[in-house]
Amino acid sequence: MSEKPAYYITTPIYYPSAKLHIGHTYCTSIADSIARFKRLDGYDVFFLTGSDEHGQKIEQKAEEAGVTPIQYVDGIVALFKQLWKELNISNDDFIRTTEERHKKVVQMLFQRAYDKGDIYLGKYEGWYCIPDETFWPENKLTPDHICPDCGRPLQRVSEDAYFFKMSKYADQWMKYIEEHPDFIQPESRRNEMIQFVKSGLEDLCVSRTSFSWGIPVPFDPKHVVYVWFDALVNYLTAAGIVDDPEKFKKFWPADVHLVGKEIVRFHTIIWPIMLMSLGIELPKKVYGHGWLIVDGEKMSKSKGNVIDPIPLLQEFGSDAIRYYLLNDIQLGQDGNFSRDRLINRINSDLSNDLGNLLYRTLSMAAKYNKDVLHKGDASADPSIAAASAEVEKNAAETLKTFRENMDNWKINDAIRAVWTFIRSLNKYIDVTMPWSLGKDPAKQPLLDAVLYHLCEGLRYVSLMAEPVIPIASEKIWNQLGLENFKAAAFKDLVWGGIPDGTLTHKGEQIFPRIEIEEEEAKPAPKKEKKAQKKENSKEEKEASISVDDFFKTDLRVAEILTAEKVEKSKKLIKMTVTLGGDDRRTVVSGISEYYKPEELIGKHVIFVSNLKPAKLMGIESQGMILAASKDDKLEVPFVDMPAGSKVK
């Protein structure tokens, strides 16, 4: 058996001056989705994240807090690790630049560059940004000396320092970029970096003497190694350049460094030139993603718009947050975070499309087949046979499209391909009408084939969605009656993989709908109620409409997909119904005293589809289910017609 190909992906190592925000969550979610995808696609993956813990800013923060620098960073790094655990991040290593393994590598490589003559002692005089740990040459600044990255005032500093000969390698860097056009992605970032280098490269300050929180320069301990010659080296340390040469040989060069656009310059100019000097092969790609902004502005403490991801994860779950970030934000561009849009995505894509598909499918398997799947035979009905063949074709094509898009970092397109397939499976239910097949024992082979195609389609969905929603994907797999989810891979996605006789296990909805609670309207005073009742009675007696008015009402057959009682209400049931295709509605009906929610799922009812939406108990009801009532009795007429049929 041949050895798996290696794949090495990294996030930036985050700076522990404060808790991480939703932007860091976005970056790490992207990297995790790619790492998970590569594992499923047959690669031996090494996925690295970590923390960059040295520097003047940390030293100052620790002093303000009355603790040592290591005590200060220990507390914040623990929060990093908690966040990655709650976000379900599958990193293989977490590196801290304060670890001994890293100190050894930094000092070894610093010495190597010095021995080569690429590091020399000089004096730094110029402008410095403490929060960003960045020196800025005069030719990159405006007269007001504001940091071009963070917008804060720069400080004028003067101190002895060692410098790295960046300028020596400018031509070699340019030649490399020309020969490797995919090294910097997306292309817009590449163009920015080329212009930066063309405007002139200055030698880089790589040591400091004005603070002590850092790795000592091996040949001059008065100096500590400055941030970028320390931080960037982490990618080599974790890959085993000193401690595990075999591992290093397998995984280096890194396949991709994923970074935010604000540090693309350091990763695509400083880092490659450092490696050129050290005689180490360059990484294959640096991908600079955009910022996550809130209401059109970059997050900052001063603006008060920094979003803490922990409460969001605890409220909505990691799968929902990951899906929203990876699906809704175009990779490479800035994206706007919106809580309302997050909830809409949960309700429409995760609950209505995927959650209902699984729940409907396994509810029918339970109702008609006692949870047992059989491959069946669709050949007796040409239309069902054609629809089933289309499902098989779509499954194979979706997998191909998904893999191509993920390989090309088109994560949004990859997700959309999977959800198009999910919606086609919902449509397949409407076309094949399993509830109708279930009434005729002679059509059992057809029903078996339909249910099998739905479950097999969901098996494909489970693995393709795993890089984005890993928890739900495993639940889908288990509810389908399958085993060993963690050992599954894309190579297993050959049609017909669910064994005949598999026992399914219907569970709870994997993505319950999210409702925004609103206060009920206060009841009207008794006098107003009495007057309104009298007026209503008068209107009922006088009301008459023309035939034309009657035909303005659009009555359709709707299938009830989900049903649940409304909290704090004795009468209301909230339902999701489909009118066929992608037309799904939420409707609230006062029938809880007459029907249990589970009795309604799968039923076909008459539905007023063009009624103006109304809010009941804070839930928007998008139509009305017709029912007959007399005295204390109420009955909903159920019909045996496909969803979407017009009632005349």
C-alpha cells in the first residue's frame, strides 16, 4: 500500500495581547475546512496553529497587570485553546514561541544567517508601531507618521540593533515571484506585494535592546530576537527541522500559509527572503484572506464592535458559526458579519434544506419500512427510474465539483454545489411522492428505491459537508445506520455504499430553527373586546364577495415537513411546509388541542399561499392551513395530491 501524500497547512500564530475575536475564528475555520477536506481526500495532513508570545507589547501588558510575561500569556493562550476546542478545530499541533523547541530553532537559524554575513550590527533610528511590532521606513509614511496598518501614532526610537540584509535578495525575490505566479494568492495581494518591493526594500531590524521579553541573540545576549525572525520561524520548528528530521523531510515545504491580509507582506516578502538566505525551500503558497468587518468597519476596541466568538458558539453551536463564515463570506474579500444573516442561514440552509431532508427521509423510512433500507427497484415506473438515475448522476458530479473547488480554494462554490444537491434531493421527494407509494403494497420495490436513493444521497452529503459542519455530518452518518465515520473518505463515495438491510436511526432535528422571541401583544380591554366582537359579527352578516374576489385566493396543496409546539402557547403549532420545489414556508396554526405535532409530519393539507404574513407569538406565519370547526371540534382536511397542486 502506497504512503499517503503529505499536506502541511498553517494559520498565523496569533498574538496573545488580548482574547481572540470572530476574525481569528474565521481564519482558523478556513484552515480547518481545508485540512479536513485533504484528510478525506486521502492526504496525511499536518495542520498547525499557535501563539506568538514575545515582544514589547506583551512585556508592557504584563507589567500593567502586575504579573510576569509568561504568566500573562499563559492565561490568554488557555483561552485560545478553549476557543479552538469549542469551534471543533482539528489542528495537529499548537506551537508557542516560548517553548524550548522553538528557542533552539530560532537561535540556530539566526546564527546561520549571521555566519553567512546576512545579519550585521547597526543602529536603528526611525518610526515604530508598538501594537503591531513593526518598524516603518520614512518612504512608506505620510507626514503625520501614522501606522499604515492600524492607524495608531508611531513612536520615534533609536537603539543598537542587528539588521537582516533584505535588500540583497530583492532581485532574487522578484525572479521567484515571476516564476511562481501562484505563490501569493489571491492575485490582488500578489500585485500589492510586487509594487511594495519595486518601491524599494530596506534592510530589516531583527533584534531589540529596549526590552528583554524575547529569545536572546545567541552571540550577543544583550539583544533579543525581534518578532519576525522569531514568529515566522515557528512553521519550521513545528515541522521538525531540529527535533524530527524525517517529519521535516515529509512535510516541508508547507503547502499553504493562510494569513489575514494585514500580514501578507511579512509572509510573502520577509519570510521568503529569510528562507532564501538560510538555504531552505520556500512554502508553496501564501493565501491572504480578507477582514471580517462589522457594519462596514474593521473591528476595533475603540469602536466597540469587537465580536467575542465564545458566546456565539455557545448560543448557536460551532457547525452553524462555521457554515455561516465559510459560506457567506467570499474567500479573499472582506466580509460583513451580521447576526440576523447568521440566523437566516441557520433557518434556511441548515434547518429547512438539510435538517428537514434528513428528518423527512428517516421519518418515512420509519413509517413505511420500520427503519430498514432496501435497494429496491425503480424500473417499474419510468418517471421514478429517470429521477433516481438523475440523483445518482448528480451525486457523482457534485462530488467532482466539490473536490475541484476545494482544491482551488473556492470554498464558497464548493459549499453551494453541495447545497444545490441537497435541494435536488428535496425536489426528488416531491417528484416521487413516497407517501403515495406507501399506500400500495405492490409499489414496495419503488418505495424502497426512493428511500434508498435519498439515504445514499445523504451519505454523500455527510462526507462532503464534513469539512464545514463536522458534528452534524457525523450525526447524519450515524442516523443513516452507518459506522466508522472517522475512517470514511471520498474514495468510499461510490454509489450503492449503504448495505441492503441497513437499519436507520431517526434522531432529533440536527438543526432546530432559531426563533427571535418577541412579546405577545397585550390583550385589549374588555370594553374594546366587546365592541370589536359586535363589529365583527356585523361584518360577518354583511360580508359577501364576488367570484373574482374568491379567485384572488391562491389555495395550494402543502406538505408538512416539520411540526412543533410553540413554547408558552396552549394552542399554537409551528410548522414548516413545502409547496413544491424550493418554496418553503413557516406557518403557525391554532390546532395544538386537536393534533400532536408528530401526527402532522408528511400530511398534505390545503394552504392559503398568498395571505399577507402575520406574527403570532413573535413567529412570522407565511400563510394559513385550512381547517373545519364546529362547536368544540376542529378537523384539518388531509388530501392525497402532490405539494403545489392548485385547489380550485
